[in-house]
Amino acid sequence: MQKLKENQIFSWSALIFVILFFAYFSCALQLFIFLSGHSNINGLRDAFIYSLIWLIPVLMFPNYTRKITAFWGIIIGGLSLVSVGYFVIYQQEFSQSVFFVMAESNFNESHEFIQQYLSIKLVVVLCLYILLAIILWKQVRPVYVKSTTKWIISILIIIYALMPMVISLTVKKASFEKAGSHLLSRMETTVPWQLINNFLAYRSQLSNMEAILANYEILPPLKNLSDANGNMPRTLVLVIGESTTRNRMGIYGYQRNTTPQIEQFKKDNPNLLVFNDVVSSRPYTIEILQQALTFADELHPDLYTKTPSLIHLMRQAGYKTFWITNQQTMTERNTMLTMFSKQADEQYYMNNNRNQNSRSYDESVFVPFKTVLTDSADKKFIIIHLLGTHMKYEYRYPKNSVYDQFKDNTGVSFNLENDLLTRYNNYDNAISYNDYVIATLFKLFKDSKNNGFILYFSDHGEDVYETPPHDVLGRNEKAPTRTMYTVPFMLWQSPQWEQTHPNHYQNYVARKYSTQDLIHTWSDLAGLTYERYQPEKSIVNPNFKQTTRWIGDPYDKNGLIDYDKLPN
């Protein structure tokens, strides 16, 4: 066993400073993100764990400590400037979404980006960040330990770093591919894996998206398409919410005043139609939009890959199409969302966070919406996809704002423990902020004087301790409750549109309807007919027929359930 020389004495301070130096480039940003309330502590935990990997070469070759750390600081520290700078500008973590947006930007856009965001604040923060790194490096000294000890520590670090993958393989019985993906996702907060993983994830998701898009491009157009509105200029807007149940909205009778702004809009505009018995067929975003934005439904779930989408329909009808989203752009779950967005003529991606459980407020869609409303195209179709009231609820509205209003059990008709009550209140606060966003979008459309209509619905609901015995949180297709599927559905038509499209829609607001058939309702509203159009599936059509509102997993042999047979 190798013995240490007299001048090779183990020092705790040397070990601490080396660890601090290696951890600095990943943990500093994650610590700030956690302390500022942008995300939870998991990112900081993972960043520290995977920063320890770089301790191994220093333990193995202590006499080269200064050179190793200098090289590491220049290369890895330089790469970390990308993440730090991006966070300073956007208050969002760098992710594969950023690679997607970068790929979509041309030289002029990149030049404008640099001009706009190269501020004194950014330069000062980056200079201070580099200065602190240099100060830490100057404190770095060799860490001398016995040969046996360095091997034991190195092996323990590697074992601990690989533990998520091992658990996935052994305990969760996941495939090697899924276990590897889980490990890489845990490493995403750590430089340089953050950039490498995000780039690889971007390339993978881009490949998947392009394969789906390629399939759409070869689909034949809809037959016998006819537009009753001819060449009349108009703008049609579809707003898609997220995780918002109508049961918690004051405008639908909820005891708390969570929707004062949309209620005021209805008072000022009595023609706002609030449909009060609409449900989603699936409690998950991707799955419901595969139906709502296509001809797929619970009985024909695969039609979304075999028939044109709503975006293709509108483009075939001569509309210029726009997609504005505050959802994440490119993640494993959101590839389908990006695929839908890429079908549009123009896209605006407002949320490039790595983690969906991060702060990103839906008011970010206001500016691009105003821009698109002034576009010179005679026929415009605009989809706005919100983050709505998605978990974590406290990240969906500004802290200490007028929307942060529900803090006790006032208005709650049952007892909840403190932590459950906090989450319950956070959800109502998120509903309140969502009310502001929806009302503002309606007002912006009205004030623009565009001829047309705006329709809002949420992809699915969310059960936040509402269903007795008040212990259910979120959504579970295997244990459904009504609240998971009840969604708001609101329509406002401009005065010009109503003059040329007299209707009796107010008589239809109590109809039982499922958003799986949205494409038929939208076609009816827009005056489009074609071979696949079925008027009996449109909630605003006189020939509407009430059918079983199936919910559940259509790929499960016994997965479908009649929503209306769920207990109240």
C-alpha cells in the first residue's frame, strides 16, 4: 500500500475547495434557481452529485491538480456561461428547447438577439461569475489520499452517480434504453452534460417530429372542401388551456371568486357563450390534442396519423396559420405538440425551460398575439396554447400579486390539512391568474376589430382535493373522477361576424359534449364542409346528436368508460 510522503498530507480544506470549484459551474445557477423559487431542489441535488465525477482525476493525479482544474475551468466553465447568460436574460433554464429555437432563427434574428440582450447587467453578472471562479481556482490545492482511499472514493462516486440507472433496471424493470434516458435526464443540470444531453435530446426529438411531419405531408387533402364565407376577410382564434377544470371557476358556479375578469367581460358582452357541460375524453395534454385537433376519437384513436389535422384543414381552406405557445417546445412528451406547431405557417415559442415545473407566465403570449392580429393576411387562423394551471400551481402566477389571494380555508366547504390546503389555494390562485389571461386575450381580440370569433377550452381538468374524500391530486385515467374531465368552453363572436352569421348558439350551451369532436364544431363555426365533416358532432349545429361521452385509454381492452356514469 502506497504511503504518503511528508509533504503530501491530506487536507480537508484542500478537498472542500476542490469540490467547491468543480460544483461551482453547475451548482451556482441551480442554487439561485432554487432560492429564487423558480424550481425545486432536485436540480441542485443532481448538479452536485454529477459534479463530483470530476473529483476522480484530481484524486488519481494530485500532482496535476492545478492543470486539471485550469483546463476544466476554461472548457467547462466557459460552457457554463451559456446557461448562466441564458438564465439572466430569460429567467429560464437552458434546455433542448433552446436548440430548437436557435435552429429556427436566421442570422438577422440572431444579430437582433445579441443587440437586444447584450446589456450592462448581463456583462456584470458574467464578469462576477468568472471572477468568483478564478478566486475559487486560486484556492485549489492537491488532495493527497492513500491509494486505497482514492480508489474507494472514486468507485463510490461512480456507483452513486449510476444509481438512478441501476434502480431503473433492477427495481422498476425498465429497459436499458429507458434506464439510460433516465440517467441522462438526471445529469441535465450539470455542465457539460447539460449541453450535450440537450443537444442529443433535441436531435432525437427533431428526428421523431420530422418523421411524423413527413407522414402528414403525404396525406391527401380533404375531399370536396367548401368555404361558405368565400373570400371575406376574417380572423379565427383557438385558445387551448391546460389542466383547468371548470368546477373551480366562479363563472361556472364555484363558491370562490376565481374568475372576476371573464365574468365582467360577459357582463359587458352578453353574447359571450359559456358552454356548461363540456368534457375532455383524455386527462392528458398530448392524448386529448391528438383527438381534438384531428379526426381521431376514443373509438378511432389512430386517425390522427392517417387524416389531416385542423391546421392542415385551415391551410387547405386558404388561411394563414399561426401557433403561439407557452408550453415547452421540445421534450419527449411534447414532441407531438411541436409537430402540431410546425404545421402552422408561423410559430412563436415563448417557453424554453428545461423543467415544466418552472415559472413561466402565460402573459408572455400577449405580445405575439397582438403582432399576429395585425398581420396583413385576409384569412388568419391563430392557435394559442397556454401553460394554464399546470402543476406546480404556485409557479403559474406571480408571487405577492393580486392573484395570490387565497391563503386560508375561506370558501372551502370541507376540511383539509395545512399542506393540502396550501396546494388547494395555489390551484385557485392559478385559476385566478388564468382568468386574467383568458379575459385579456378576449379583450385583445375584441379591441383589434378583427372580423371572426375566438374559442377557448382547456385540454383537460385537474382534481385538486375536490372529489370526496378529498385526497385525490392530479389526474389518473385508471381512477377517474369527473373533475379530471370537466373543462371550460367559451365562444365570443365579433359584431361583424354575428351580423353575417345569425345563429341560435345560446340555446345550445347546456348540450353534453366532448372535445374529442372539436374539429367538427370548429368546421361548423368556420363555415367549412367536406367529406369527413359530421354536423351531428358539432355542439353548435341544429342536427347535433348526443352520444356516449367515452373517456379512458382506447388502447386498453377495457379502458373506455362512459363519463356520465361516473359518480357525482
